[in-house]
Amino acid sequence: MKILVLNGSPKRDKSDTMHITRAFLEGMREAAPHEIHVIDVIDRRIEYCAGCFACKRNGGTCIYDDDMKMILDEILESDLLLFSFPLYCYGMPAPLKALLDRTMPLSSMAMQKVGDRYEHVGQADFSRLRYMMICGCGFPNSRHNFEPAVQQFKQCFPCNHTIITIPESPMFNAPEAEAVTVPRLALVRQAGKQYAETGIIDAALLAEIGSPMIPEEQYAAIVNGGM
Ligand SMILES: Cc1cc2nc3c(=O)[nH]c(=O)nc-3n(C[C@H](O)[C@H](O)[C@H](O)COP(=O)(O)O)c2cc1C
């Protein structure tokens, strides 16, 4: 499988979230070999979408000649698009959002009704493409935190999506937290293997992965104590 990882953390490979993503990919590799390419989005020149809709009227060519051209080509060749990002203000970091906006050339101006919503008609057949979101965050609570980002991802990619969210993610970069992060990453590896083998992740496993690693109050006390 060709996997394109869009690392939305400005911390590049030092990203807390990328610990989770790497464990997931390791699990996938246990099941089968994969071709994996990681793009650190922060290092790419991606202009903001101008909102001109030129791409939707001229067969998919954007007015900007920047790194997005190559990224769109890679998306078209991929089997799995993996968005790895930290939660920023309940959404994705701006550079990754800029990339997402610039995927406009992949669909045409024409709208079609799918179920009870409208979407633009694709300029190519994306039915084989699968979408994965792996999102870490700094607060200990999963509820009242990830929902906007999760909803946006589901709306953007209504089919073939899988979503992993993990609170308390700065602990993945804290060696003193290994007693809880190592077992959590083992679960993530298990999820990766399962996903590669079956295309889905067991709901109970997803829920376990998405739960706080240490009690919320304890995590908040540690963070506050260190200030
Ligand atoms: C600009 C900014 C906004 C953030 N917004 C949130 C937020 O809405 N919810 C949350 O739980 N954490 C938030 N955080 C914390 C990060 O999600 C957290 O530090 C995460 O572990 C960073 O992951 P990374 O190392 O992969 O970049 C924010 C951090 C920054 C810098």
C-alpha cells in the first residue's frame, strides 16, 4: 500500500503526535510491507487558496505554481492519506489547513447530492483512497476537545475514514512517562496491524487508545506543578 503521511506538526519528527503515528505505521508494517512517504507540511511552500475557483473550471490547474502541485500528484498515487496533527484551537494547525484548502483542484465545480448533503464531483476517481486522522492534544480531556476536528475530517472525507485521537500527548515526549506511554503505543501498534489486515479498527480498541493515560486531575496537577 502507498501511504502518504501529512505531518501537520511544526515540530516535525519531534512531534508528540508522530510518536503515535510511527507506532501505527509499525503495526501496519507487521502485517505487510508498505511504501511510506512522510511530508513535514511546515517545510513545504503552500500558498493560501485564493478562492478564485479557477482550478474547478479549468480541469484542475491551480493559479499557484508551488509545492502543492507535487503533493496533489502524490495524493492521486496514494492508497492511504494519513493526516497526523496536534489539535490547535480545536482544529488542525494552519499549515495543514492551508494544504487541505488547496486540494480544491481535485474536484470540479459541479455539485451532487449524496444522502442529505452536497459535495463537489471529483475530477478523478478517489473511491480506492482511504483516509486516516491521528490527532494528539495537550489537554487531558477527550470530550469537549477533539469534536470540531473530528467532525471536519468526517465531513471532508465521508467515506473510508478512520480516526484516532489521544489526549495528554506531550507525555509521549517525556521519558519519565514511559510506564504509561509504552503500553499505549503497543495498543496503537495493534491498531495499525488490525487496520492493515482488515481495513478497520475494533471500536473497543479505538476507545481504549483514545482514553487518558493517567487520570485527568493527575495530569493537570503535573502540568500545573511544572509551571
Ligand atoms: C496554537 C496551539 C493551540 C493548541 N490548541 C489546543 C487545543 O485546542 N486543545 C488541546 O487539548 N491542546 C491544544 N494545544 C496543545 C497541543 O495539541 C499539544 O501540545 C500537542 O501535544 C502538540 O503535539 P505535537 O508535538 O505533535 O505538535 C495547542 C497548542 C498550540 C501551540
